[in-house]
Amino acid sequence: MGIVVRLDVMIARRKFSSKELAARIGITEANLSLLKRGHVKGVRFQTLAKLCHELDCQPGDILEYDDETSGG
């Protein structure tokens, strides 16, 4: 896949529970879990912006490109 999701790391650093974060950004815990595990095909910029706001971080803190997993 090439993009590695580091959302679980940021959630732990900010000492949020998944339940609390999901409620704050307006998505279900199930969808947040799928996002944390990288089991989504995409993420809306609006959702990414809300995550960054609540976690006080940048998109690059959550998403990382990994050439090793890009398949190319």
C-alpha cells in the first residue's frame, strides 16, 4: 500500500481513548478503528483536518509514505 497510518501512535501520545476521539470528530468507533489499521481506501480531508485539530498535529504525523510497502 505505500501509505502507513500512524494514528494509533498519535492517539497514545495525546492520551485519548478511541471512543473519545471518534466522538469529538464525529465518526463511529468502528470507522476510526478501520482508519487506525489502514483498512480504508481513502480518508476525507475534512476528517483528516478534524483529526489533526483534536490531536494537535500535522497530517504527516498521522500518514507516512513507505517506499518498502509501495509495491514499486
